[in-house]
Amino acid sequence: MIKTRSLVHRITTAMWLLSALSCCLTVLLTTGLILKNSDEQEKTRISAERANLEALGLIDLISLNNFKEIVPRLPQQLQRDRLSEIIRIYKPGGELLYTNVKIPDLERAKINRAKHVNKDFYVIPGETREYLAKIKSSKTLDGTLLWVEIATPRETLGTILGQVSIPFLALFSILLIISFGIARKVTRISLAPLQEIGRQMDKLDVGAFKSWQSLSDATQPNEFRPIVSKFNELLSRIQTSFFNLYNLSQFISHEIRTPLTIIRGEIETSLLQSKTSPVDLEQTLKSTLEEVTKIDEIVHTVLRLSVGRNQTRTFIPSSIYLPTLLKEFIPQLETHFGRKIEIQSFPSDSTTVFADRELLILLLSNLIRNIFRHTNTSVKASISFERNDKDFLTIKISDNGRGLPEKILEAANDDKVENEVLGIGLNLCKQIARVSRIGLHFENLPSGGLSVTVRCPITVSTVQ
């Protein structure tokens, strides 16, 4: 099994390593600056000592005297307490005539000084350390050349690191400890909102979708709020889908069970009879056909509302001419139920709506079918049309029956797509209206009966 580390641990480690790297780079840069500054100081000291030699009269001593007179006078002329750097005087070829300080390391260094005479600074590599030097020639009165070399100990990267290593290690250890603490604190503070989101998501029980709660973004920073908002939106859609699926399965199983029970009873009764008359057989077949038709209507409507069925969109709107649309299903309903529905005249200024043709037929036919099924034959039904809004046409389907009980009426008008109080018919009507972007409102009439208002858009621009 692969061992994984927490995000807090990973970010803390990354920040700590970055801090350690920063400390190392800081030390290297500081050392480089110290080395550069030290090099400049060494050159300045050599130049200052050159001026000091001129002030002590060394140049005049060489230029105004013969070679044999100069060498004995050098120790007196160049008193050690008045010299700051290493002074060495050579004859051409490298023979040492004078030095104010005897340094074995410097004397053993092998270097061709002839190529550096009267040129820039050069480095003398000793066994234990390096020296920066500059050499110039001067001519005696009798024409003999002398080389005057001024040298000073040179700071190298190794010597500087040797000097600062102990303070650096102490400071580096302190900075690492501090940076680790700061990194861990900053990481925990930065990831606290994300951890809170994780804790809330962990509380969501996949098996109990009814208890799902939206994630709180009250304490979330602005950067995380879009994530929480989109997750809540997705969670709400999934929860709604689960509710719809659960409720719809319950409604469908309940509604289909009734016709199936009737069909089963009719068939069993026919089988128990020794002889079945043609009249009884015809009655049984008609009853069975009616119940099968109910099942077919439920299944057809549910399948039409299924999103993505056959890789097509559920809502396909178009401009619909209402007189033609009503002729497609009203006569069949009247023939099937043996009842009439009065169609009042259309408004003179509009007879078309913009909707999904099949869904609108399903909606209107379901509403009319509910009237025929749940009222006696003496109840009259009618369809009327109103144009109170320039962008919408209102279709009213009314009857003069008993209307709906208050509890069912309230459930029919609430925002929930499915409600356990309603039967499969009204639930499917609400589902169709939602998918079709159609307004749907139920109202008990003062004179008795029920009026269902279907508010349809007229043009594509008014489809919500």
C-alpha cells in the first residue's frame, strides 16, 4: 500500500526547503559581496602602501644612488614600524635583495614575476594562503633595474567561509527552526478553509441524500467561494434528481399497481368462469384496454421527460398553431371517455404559442384526462384563452366540479416539482410544465370547480 502524506505536511516541507534554500543563497551572496569588498580593500591597501614608500623616499633612494649604495641603506630607509604591507625588492631575474617580513610560505611560492612588472595586480599562490601583489620597476643612478613588490594577504572564499561558518551555522539553525514554525503556521492558516470544506463534505452521507446540507461559505475567503457555490449548485441538482427519481418511482409504482391489479382481477374472474359470454368477454377486454392505456400514458410521459433519452434534448420548442394542436388530441379524449369539452373562441390577436409540441400536448391532455377521470359525467369541462400580456397567452382548463381539497391545492402550487400529496397525474403535469418553461397555476373557483391556468410564451424571446 502506497503511503501518502497530508497536504499540510507537503506544503510545510516545501516552504521549509524553500526557506533553507533562501538562507543558503543569502549566505553565498553575502560571502560573494564580502569577497568582492575584501578584494577592493586589498587593492586600496597596496596603492596606499605604494604612496607610503614614495613618502619614505624609497623611489628617490633608488633613482639618486648607485646599486651598491642602495642595498645597505634599505633597512634604515624602510623601517618596519612605518610599513603596513609586505615589501620585497628584487633584482631582474628574481633574486631577493630585501624584505621587511620573512614569510616562508611566500618565499617558497613559485611565480614568474617578470611578466607582471609594471602591470596590474596579480595573485601569489602560497601553500597556506594567497597574496595579492603589485610590482613596479625603478632604475638606479648607474642604470640597474630593481623590482619593488608590495604584497598583502588575500581573503579567499575558503578563508571567509572559515570565519563565518560557526556564526552561519548558528544563525542557519535558528532560521530553519523559525522558518519551519512559520511555514507550518502559514500552511495551516491557508488550508483551514479547504479543510473546513473537506470536513463538511465528509459529513455528507451518500446513502441519506435527504439529509444533505449545502456547504457554508460564511467563513470562506473570496478565492474559495466560487468553488463552494458551484459545489452547492451541483449538490442541489443531484439531490433534486435523487428526490425526483425517488418520488417518481414511488408514484409510478403506486399508479401502475392499480391498473395491473384490475387487469389481474379481470383475467382471474374470466378464468374462474366455466363459460364466458361474448358480452362479458367484450367488457373484460375493454376494461383491460383502458387500464393498459393508463399504463401506456404514464410510461410515455415519463420517457418523454427523461433527459438525454436517445441522445436528444428534452425541450425542443417551436411555433405552434393552437387550433390545429387541439384537433390532434381532443377528439380522441372525447371518444375514449365518452364526454365532451367545450372549446371557447381564440383571441383575435393570437392563436400561436412557442413551446415544445409534444410536451404541450402531454400537459393539456393530462389536465383534461384528470377532469374526466376524477369527476362524474355531469361535470362540464371547458378550455378558454386570454391575452392579458403581450408576450404570453393564457390557456384556462376549467370544470364545475368540486375542486381540489386545500391540502392538494397548496401542494399543486408549491415550488417542489414532485409532492407525495399529489397523484402521478398532477406530478407529471408539474414536471412537464417545468421542462417546457410554462407557467402552471391551480385555483378553486368561487362558484365551484377547478381552474388550471397554463401560461405559454408566444415568441422565442419570452421562453424563460
